[in-house]
Amino acid sequence: MRSILKKNYGWCIVAYGILAMIVLHYGCIGSQAIFLLPITRDLGVSTTTLTLSSTYALVIHLFWTPMTGKLMNRRSIRKLMFVGMLGTGLAMVALSFITNVYQYYAVVLFREVFSAFALMLPFATLTARWFGKENRSFATSIVFVGISLGGVLLSNPLTSLIESIGWRMTYRVYGLVAMVLIAPLALLIVRDYPDNYKEILSRDTASDVSVKIDFLSLLKNPRFLLLCAGMGSISFLGCSLYHMSSYVQSIGFSAQVGATVISVYNFVCIFSKMIMGKLFDRRGLRAGILFGAVGLICSFSLMTLSLFTPGFLLLMVIAVFYGIGNTCQSITAPAMVAGTFGVSNYSEVYAKMTTVTMVVGAVSTPIISYCYESTGSYLVPWVLCMCFAVVSTLSLLTAARMVGKEKS
């Protein structure tokens, strides 16, 4: 273990990233479903009213995310992460004191501003800096395994804690853990750059310092547009996560079976992230893209088939493919940005691409919900998702092909 860390201290940052994803990513995003009903009952509002906060958060992200990427490229990520994690924990504590939905909106927006420096973007940027192209995507995938582990490890304990001491005290405990444990570790563990960073840049054949990275210039860049189309399509597919239990019940199975499907695809996702990372590193962009495409296209094709011939065994097969496809949500973007634009301006390009894809993700849930509610079936939603899976595959493969031509 010492020899590994001595060879590349980046693995220590990866280990810290796993812990941060387990605690903070799950606390900010994954645990929302657990806290939703207790908060709505306490405040006396509908779930629709409470979840409007995600719409307001999107507006903040549209302006804030590009600035976040620029700050990370020009300032110390180590210090920004400390402030971000401290602010995220403080927001969780503040949520425990709200008395109405407007205060909830305000605190959530406050949390979104700080969590931008605490979750996926800073760790994706750090792994891009600390690791060469031979193991960069694999290192990133290990960090983001923490997202899946958070759901596996914390869902039941957090639910029990809410039932025993209430959602308010649970948020206080959670926030204090983030502030006292997770945030200080950023200052102790994170280092902004490796000593051999210039050597990593020189080996990174995708790095192109001549590319302008302001928004207008990027929107004229075919590679960036293809990335936005591919990752925007994948972002659209992410809305299916919220419909999995409903879909399973709509074809005649119980909520318990729906929970089993969710558990299986989360378990598969843990391993598929590492496999995809290895494929991107060892076999190139095309191999990683095709691995994710198999998961996306097969899962939605089989989900469409299950509407006509439902079966438990088929649901388990769907869960496996869906777990593979869901890997694209976290691993594909870092690998594609580093592979097509290099690492010198990684955080800025990644942040600007995320701004575009978030807009697509924001409209996906109401579109899928409307299609289901108007037809009473998931046939149209799943066929639509299958089309987006094909679009994402073709767009990303074309971007990878352009990089290959430029190298040759």
C-alpha cells in the first residue's frame, strides 16, 4: 500500500473521494427520497411544492457552474473544497431549523452553491490532474463508486435514524459529521497538483491549449457540441431513475420487487463503473462508449418488451443492463472531456458542458411523467429513452472518431 501511495499520492485523494461521495453526495442527492415525506408532513406541503427547489437550483447552476469551473482552474481546489464541504454541512444543519417551505428553498439554494465545490466536479478535476491517461478513468470510477456505496450503506441506517430521532435531528447529526469530519480532511489530504503535472500534460496527447474555452467559442466547436448532445441524451435518460419503482408496479409487481430491482442495479453499478473506467483507459474512448451503450440500449429495449411480456427473471436481466447503462451518468463525462480536450482546462470545459446537460435533465422528468400520465403506460417513455440512448452513442462515437483523426 505504501509503495502505491509513494508512486502516486493521487490514490490517497481517490480514497478521500470515496468517503466524500458516500457521505456528501448521498446526503445532498441520494437521501432526498428518504427525507421527502417526513419534511412534507412536518411542513404541511405537497411533494410537488417541495421538489420545486430543484427547478430553482437549476437556475443557480446555469450561472454558477461555469464560474465554479473557472475558479477551480485558477484557485486552490483544496481550499475551495474545504469551504464547499463546510458550507454543505452547515446547510444540512440549517435545514433542521426551517419552519416553512420558503426557508427550505433558501437553504437548498445555499447548499447548491457550496456543494458545487464538494461533489463530482472537484474530484473529477483532481483525478484528471493526478493520473495519466493510462489509469485516469479508472481512478475517477473508483471515486464515483462511492455514490453507489452511499445508497447501499446509508439508506437503512438513515431511515432508522429518522424514525427514532426525527428528520430534523438527523439532518443536524449529518451536517455536523460533514463539518467536523469530512471538511477538515480536505485540508489534510488534498493536494492541488502532483509534482510531475507538466509531465502528465506532455503525455496527454488530447491536450490542445489552442482551443478557446469561452462559452461562445466552445459552442462553435464540433467536439464540444457532440459531447453536449451525447451527455445531454444521457442526462435525459437519468430521469428514468425516479420511475423505476412506478414502472415495476405498473406491470403488476409489488413495491418490494421494485426495491429489489433498484438494489440489483445499484450493486451492478459498483462493478460496472470500474470496468468502464478500465475500458476507457486501456481500450480507448470507443470501448468505454460501447460498453455503456450496450447497457443503455439493451435495458430500455427490454423494458419496452416487458410491458408486453412481464416476468421477474426479465426484470433481473433489465436490472443488470440498467446498472451498466447507469454507469454513464458519472463516468462517461470525465473520460470524454479529458479524452477530447485534455486536462489543462479540464474543469472549465467540464463545467460548461454540465451547464448544457443540466438543462436537458431538467425537462426530462416532466416530459417522461407527462407521457406516462397521458397514455397510462411506459411504452412511449421507454421508446423515447431508447431513441436518446442511440443518439448518445452516435454522438459520443463521432466525437471520439474526430479525436482519433486529429491524432493521426
